[in-house]
Amino acid sequence: MKKTVLMLMIVSALFLPLFAQGQSDAQESDPFSWIEDQMINGLPGVNPIEVTGNIVTAGSSTVFPLSERMAERFTEEGYNGTITVDSIGSGAGFERFTVAGETDISNASRPIKAKEIDQAKKIGRNPIEFKVGTDALAVTVSAENTFVKDVTMDELAMIFGSATYWSDVRSTWPRQQIQRFIPGTDSGTFDYFSEEVFDKDPAPMLNASNLQLSEDDNILVQGIEGSPYAIGYFGYAYYVENKDKLNVLAIEGVEANEDNVNAGLYPLARPLFLYSDATIMREKPQVAAFIGFYLAYVNEEVTRVGYFPADDAALAASKQGWLDAMEGLY
Amino acid sequence: MKSIQTHPFNKKLRIREAFIEGALFLFALLSIAITVSIVVILLRESLLFFESDEVTLSGFLFGTKWQPMIGYFGVLPLLNATLMTSLIAMIVALPLGLAVGIYLSEYADEKFKSVVKPVLEVLAGIPSIVYGYFALTFMTPLLRSIFGDDVVQMYNMMSAGIVMGILILPLVATMAEDAIAAVPVELRLASYALGATTLETSIKVVVPAALSGLSATFLLGLSRAIGETMIVALAAGAGPKMTFNFFEGAETITGYIVRISGGDVSYNSVDYTSIFALGLMLFFMTFTLNMISREISARYQTEYE
């Protein structure tokens, strides 16, 4: 008898925060039963078998391979629901997260903008940032290209901007038209590149001749691969996937590799993010479970996908963000 | 009144008949209502586009640069690419389709027809995205191996255009055959009586007599090519470019709409409303072509009566 009372007390204590937020759809079983006693990598362990319900994520095509891998692993370890990972660009991802409110998690290869936070607040969402990794944006040419090995930032600006012929950039390069393949204007990659290389002004890049834009990085890969005079840029993972067909350029003499990225030397390294919201995580425990699982194991997968681990402090901050959002629930 | 009294069926059945008639009428009305609402939405969203401060009608119609994010709204590069790929498609589909039509109508026996026509229909039933990958993975490498990688870009209008021609070939062939078969047999007999061969009869008598039907076919095929989407979205290129070089990549109107509506930009931007203006433009183009085509075929049907 005493035992039952104790159980009741524990269960009601678990549900209390939910009721406090006006939650009325209390389920019969404990929605947080997936939380395990032992801590894993600084977070309460997640048991995917116990997780129910669907998860909707969308956003950056750069983060996509990583989120897709984490979703696969989550499913492999027993998660039974459906998890969607849409690759539509960071901007469009935030649009769905902050305006339509259709997604639980937004993948992004750039930090959320103030405008987007305001938008989210209008629909009652308060975005929390989770840094999950680092990308070294890869500037690549076809494997048949024998003349470009490394470029400076100024040369990058010419190649993707004002120059028409390769010889306009360096006189030793052939007098052939530059064919450009770049991510679409709403992608975080495009934003990032125009910030770093063009001082936030996308006009020169969009004014360039022979320009093809696509949100689908595979279309870019195929285009670049197709001509020795083509060039393009995208997340490092897509270069890793197509290593045999593409060459990656060194920027300012620094090659894109793990050592240089971790040492902070590679000039086009940038953070990869997930965004969610405390209310969503508390009302949809499966979302919290997935993010917790993601943060706990991301460093085991991130290099396999082709990116680099986030620095320890940033990852610890992400985990702290998760703990704060879930405070009192585990 | 009298006719109702002598009607062989009882009254109850006629009520049901009226009900069925009414339901069918409603369905017919529904399809018209859907068409009208599509046009209304296109017009309304396009209006948003043209009301935007950055956009002027003349800039839209005559501008030679399309890059909405930085304020260039000239539709000509997109229109040019659409017309060029359609032109290539027609160059492929028209002679071939006409030849198939003449052969089926004038030469082939029934047994052969019974084999070829279903094959043509199968060809017409292949989803256009399959043709798109055919263009990208077969036609483009073929063109590049013939003309050289330096000449033919990875994404190019020629490859998309040729494959689009193959796509509309069954349509053109079937319609051409119908047009040719509609020519009265007396004309052929008169021609044979003057000592003409089948080839002479076909080319010098039957085809000229079927010319109005054939031009309707041509226009309908063209309208199909202009509206075709998946092939050009996959194979013709993903960047607006004002070029007359068939071997370069350039984005068509439909290709741009696909790229933008596929989650590329936010809903309240001018880029987004621009796709409705482009859609409206496409609608007017294909609508006009279809109307002219209808007009021509209506005329030729009465020609020999």
C-alpha cells in the first residue's frame, strides 16, 4: 500500500510541470520513460525504444547529412516513430519553424537572425540554439582541373564575382570562362559565403556570369565535376562524398582538414546548429529525446559524415541548454 | 407534354435521371470553377508582385537580367531559355512526328499499326522526370562526347530540348496521323489516277491538304513543350542566363518556378510572388497557343464537308 502511494507521488511529481503549463493531454504512461538513470556524455541517457511520437525537422542542406545520420542511428537503436529531415536551406527552415510553426527542430548553418527570433516569439516560440558541429566550407573544382590548387580570399571574391575568365584572376590561368555553381540565395551557405568573402553584399556574386544556383548540393557537385573550368562551394561533407571527382582548394594557403579547422586556421570554418524551443521539448518528449541523443553522440558521427566536432565549450553549452530547457522533468 | 406521356420509362426513373444530369452538370461546373480560381489566384499573387516598388512592367517584360534578390526582374533570359528549349524540341518532334504520321496513315497496314500505336502510347505514358534523368545521364554525356566537354556544358539547353522533343513525339505523331487520315480518300484516288506514286501523293497532295490540321498539331506540341517542367529543371541548368548558345545552361520559366517553390526562398519575399507572375505569363502563352490551335482545327474540320 505504501508503495503505491509513493509511486503515485512520483508519477504526479513527474506530471506536475506539464499541468503547470496548462497541459491537459496527460498520457497514461510516463512520456519521459526514455530517460535513463545513468548520465551519458554529460546528459541523462536516452533509450530510443521508449520514445514514441513523430519528429519533424527541416532546414540547412549542410546540416542535413549530419541530422540524417543521427536520425538513422536513433532509429537503429530502437526509435519507432517517424523522423523527417527536410533539406530546404537554413532560411526556409527558419521560415517553417518561426512563421508556420510546422517543425519541431530547425537545422541551420548560420545563427538565427534577430528578425527570425521576433517572428518566432509571435507564435509563442523561444528558439534555443544547440551547436552540434563545425563545417569547413569547401571550395572545389573538378578533379580534371590542374591549374587551381589554392586561392586567397581576394581571389575568391574575383572568381565568384567580377572575373569572367580564369585569366582575369591570375594571368597564368587559362583564358576560359569561369563556370560557377553556388547554393541558392536562401541557404545558410550562400549567406555565410557572402558575409565572409563579399562583406555581406551578395550583389557581385549574383551579378556574375555563368552562374547556376541550386539548393541541391548534388546538382552543384555534378556541375563542377563536369568541367575543368567550373568551380563551386558547399558543405565539406559533400566534398568528402565526392572526393574522387573533386579537388578542394586551400584558402590563403590553409588546407581544409581537421587540424586546421580545430586550430581555427581555416578561414571558411563555420558552426552548424539545431534550433528548438523549450515548450516543444517539454510537450513533445520525443523531440527532447532526439536532441538529447543527438548531443550525446554527435561527436561519434560527425567526422564520419564529413564535418568536424564543435569545440568542447560550445558543445557543453548546448548540453547545458538542453538541461535548462528540461529542468525538473528528469 | 406529350412526349413525356409517351416516354417508355416511369416517372421515378426520370427523377433519378434528372439527378444524374444535375450531378454531372455540377462536376462540369467544378472543373470550370477550379480553372477560374487558379486564374484568380495567379492574378492576385501576380498583382502583389507588380505592386512591389522594385518591379515595373516594362522592366519585367524587357529587362535582360533576372536576379530577384538584387533587384533585377527582366523576364527575357527565362523566356529566351523556354523558347530555345521548345524550339529544339519542335525541331526534333515535328519532322519525326510528321514522318511517323504519314507512315502510319499512308503506308502501314493494320497489323503494323496495332503494334506501333500502343508503343507510342507507352512512350507518352513515361513520367517526364524519367525523361529528365535520361537527358542528364544519357543525352548530355552523348552530346559532350560528340562536341567536346569544352563546348557542351554539363547543364545545357540542347540536351533538355532534344529529350523534350522525344517526350512530345507521341503527341505530335498521333495528332499528325489523325490530321492526315482526315483528308478525303477522293484526293488520293485522284492523285493515283494521274499516275502519282504513294510518296508523291503523300507529300504533294495529302500533306498540303492536311496542313491546317498539322499546324494545329504543331501549336499544341509547342504549347506542351513550353509548359514542360521536369526535363528542363533537371537538365537545362539552374541559373538565369541570356544566351543564344544551345550548349550552355540557362534556366527556363518552369525551371525557375520549380527551384523557387522547392523551398528556396521565404513566402513573403518578392522572389516568391515572382513565380506567380511567371506562372501567369506561361498560362497566357499556352492558353493563346491552345486557342489558336483549336480555331485552326475547327476550321479544317469543315473544309471538306
